[in-house]
Amino acid sequence: MSQQKAVLRANGFTFKQFFVAHDRCAMKVGTDGVLLGAWAPVVGARRALDIGSGSGLIALMLAQRTAQDVTIDAVELDAEAAAQAQENVQASPWANRIHIWQDDILRWSQRCEQRYSLIVSNPPYFPPGSECASAARASARYTTDLTHDMLLTCAETLITEDGFFCVILPAEAGNALAALAQSRGWHLRSRTDISDNETRPPNRVLLALSPAPGEQFLDRMTIRGPDQRYSDAHCSLTRDFYLFR
């Protein structure tokens, strides 16, 4: 049994400092969310926003990584997922720092009076296609309700002048979003291309965009080494969260 499967329970996932129930969420705890939550640059963050929070996983990870005076808002469209995220937050050590909002981010962003130095999103990325088992899963998977153009508009409305907007996407979708963002005046500040192992090309990408120009960091990470064990880079990134690391 793998280390990750050893901590996977029927209704959720146990991390070192918190548990995430996800049985009422369309999208379950997965590698992408964990990578984004562990990778997003939190140094200097004063207020953070998680768009499309689902179970609350990334918001909880950001809370673990930041100081006690950093507050985190998490917006989730689906009522069941938002309710479960709220329960996960209340059971965590950071209940007073994370606020779950059940709303459409397009509406919410127009009413919000705060600005955020860190915005993260593990967004939908499939174009509308085959029918899903539920409307909630379709909303989580497909860009029908939240296109990447809409997502960038929300981020532009909510981010501070020197803030970071971070996403994880499949490589092709990530390249398209990066190009779209740069055409709208964003600056690519950090990019990590991720591959399953050393012999395969990258299949997903982590991006950090900012309204402000600055030094750019580009690198690549593999999930597993030649022996199929988790790579040193992956273990280093996630060791504060996964058990048995």
C-alpha cells in the first residue's frame, strides 16, 4: 500500500495537522490540489483567497503555512461542497482564520471590498464535453460556469498591485492561460512544469502570475524517481502535509 493510500479513508484524507472530508464534494482530494497548496508563494502574504475551494483543502494548507495574522477567504459555488469545507475548517486548528463563502465568484468578486496578496485556484479546465454524473461535477470539471478569461477577470479585480495569482493546470491549458494572462498585462513570475517521472514530458504546470514585473523562476519537478518512489523534490515540497514523509 502506498504512503498516500495508507492515509486515505472512505470519506476523506488525513494529513499531518488536519483531516479533509470530501465525500460530499464533486472533486476529491488529489495530487493537483496538494501540489498547489504546498507550492504557492506565501512569503509576505497578508490575505489569501482560494477560488473554487471544494473541500477546503488548499485553504487549509495555506493556513498551515502562514502566520496567525493571515486570513484566508475561500469561495465555493456548490452548496454541499461549501458546507463540507466549513465543517473541515471548523475541525481544523485554523477555524478563526479561514472563512468559507458559498457563492459564485463572479458575483462575489464584484461585492468584495478586500484585496488579496495571494489568490489560488485549482480551476476547471475541460471544455464542455460529455455529460457528467452530476451538475456539481460538471461545474467542477468544465469551464462552462467559469472560463479562464472569467477567472482572470476575477483575479484582476481582487489582487493587490504586488500580489500573486497561482493556478495548477494540465500543460496545454496552462500554456493557454499563461499566454492569455500575459496578453492582458500579467507577468509570469514562477513556473514549475511537472511530470510523472523522468521519462515522460510534463503533463501539468504550476503558474504564479502577478500584475507587477519582477524576477522570473522556471523549473521542473518529477513526481517519482527511476525506482518509482516519490522523488526528493516531491517529498521536500509535501513533507509538511503527507503522513510518513
